[in-house]
Amino acid sequence: MKKIILCTLVVVFVSTLTFLGTGCRPAAVEEEPTAEEPAAEEPAAEELVEEPTAEEPAAEEPVVVAEEDLKFIHINASDPADPFISKISVGWNEAVEKLGVDSDERFAYGDVSTMIDYTNAAIAENVDGIFVFNSLDADALHPSVEQALDNGIAFALVSSRDPVFGPEDVSFVGFDLEEQGYTSGEWLAEQLTEEGRTTDVNVGIMAEFNAPYSQMRSAGILAALDDAGITYNASEIYEVGVDLGEAVNIVQSYMLANPDTDVLLGMGSLSSPACVMVLQDLGYEPGETIWAGFDLAPEVVTGIEAGYGASNVDEVFNYGFLPAIALYLRAKYDFQVGDLPVATVMVDSTNIEGFLYWVDQGIK
């Protein structure tokens, strides 16, 4: 019940934000009719010409801008060039602009030490709120989270929860990553069963990093295969990094060495497009090696439309927008939001058309 009330309050607050930046247009003032001068001579109907009247210049609509004496920092473990990460930034920047909060963003480019250094620097600056997208190492970040809370700084996380502090202390935006993986695994099990490939299935797993997000997602996928009675030979998690070109090269090397791969999995927003790009580049027919990934990068959309597989998709924009809301409520009103779930869905060739608009809008 507490979570329901908290989520309801957040929805009401977010709805209220849409009114920021708008003003009230003054009501039009009716002019009193003036007495007409008697016409000396009434012209013929066809000669009547209505002279245009000079319009009063429209009063400029006042703009209401929130001004808060608050400073928030967004620290991201990854690369802003990653399409997934760029959508998070769009959500973050829209929220802080609406809230009138001073903010900054710092990117660690996949380096744990840099992520922690940025977090500690924000604590030393005594900012009011810190949001960390931590796809690297929850345990390594924990001492910094603890220090921030001791200093009275609001804290929000995405991708990895803190191993000690629960949602009553640290807001978390997202969902259980293993459950998300299980959803992908159910889709995969259905495809394999339909094709009669249920024993000794060779599975290749690619990820930007061998980190909590990829470990939990892959564990969920394999658990779903177990529950479906499918036996498999799963690879280790191959790290492909955060450069798409490099990721393609690594995946291609793997496939050339393992041409009998039945399933190729991407665990993130760069490994997923890299996998399907390689299948196409090497001349694999759709369905020859079943591909599954996450997020909707342009190459992923192309792969889905071509029938190579599916992707588990979420509302990426909200990974930036909702942490800003959570920090604001805690820093300004001492209101702890807790967990903010984000919906996910499997997208394949049967339903991709319904998602293209949202991809274009930067929401998914």
C-alpha cells in the first residue's frame, strides 16, 4: 500500500510539471460598440470594400520558470554517444529544466574508478542530489553512496541497486534485471521449441561489460530455458566495450570461431546491435541463428524488421526523467520516493511498427 501511495504521489507531481513554463493568456477585452457616423451616400453593394483594421500587437505570454537553489549531478558509467545513454540524458535534462534545478552530467566511459571519483567529487561539492547510472559495480560504489547519505545528499540509482541501502534510503528507477532477462528467455524458448531445437543449443553471450546488469539478464534468460526443458551450452560473457565498431569486430571474431552458434545474445544497447549486424554481414539467414537483445537502437530496429529476432525494450527516457523527480522530492520536501518501476516489453517483427514512433521521439 505504501508503494502504491508513493507512486500515485509521483504521478500527480509529474503531471503537475507539465504546467511549468506556461503562463495565463489575458482574456480578450470586448470593445464597446461606437456610434456609426451617418453615411452621406450608400455605395452600391458591389462597391462595398471592407478596410482592414490595424490589429493590436498581441501581448507576449508570460513564461513561468521555476528557480530553485538546488544542484543535482548525473553521473553515468557509460558513454554519451551510446543511443541508450543519450536518451537518458534527454530525460534528465528535460526534468531539471522544468524543475529549475542547476545540474551537470559526467560520464565515466566504462571506467569504475572514474565513476567513483565523479561521485566523490559531487559529494565534496555538497550538491543536493546525485543520480548514478551504475552498470558497472554496485559494491564498489556503495561507500560513496553511504557517504552521500551521511552528508544529507539525496541519492538515486539506475541499473544496479545499492547492496545495503533499500528504497527507503536510495531511490531506484527500473526493474529486476533478472526478471527482464527471464522475459527474453521465455520468448527465446518459444522460438527454439517451435523449430525443434531443444537439446544442446549453443548460446553466445555478448555484453558491453561483464557486470551486474549483464550477469543478471543472462541468468534470467538461461533460467527461462531451464524451465522450458531446453538444454544448452552457454558461453561466458564476452565483453565488447562501448565502441560499436570494436564491438562488431569482437562479435564477428566469435562467430567466425563458432559458426554453429544457435543463439546469439546481446545484453545491452551496443552489444545488441553489434550481434545482429554481424549476422547480417556474415550472410546468416533470418532465424538461422536466433538473435535476441535489449533496447531499440536503429540497427536493432532494422534487424527486427528483417526477422532476425527480438529485443526487450523499456522507456529509456524515464531512466533520466524519474531520478530527477525523485531527487527533487527528497531534496526539497524530504519525501523519499523509493522504487519507481519502468515497463518493459518484447518487440519482434509482429509488433515493431507500433514502437517506431516512440523510438523517433527518444522515449524507447
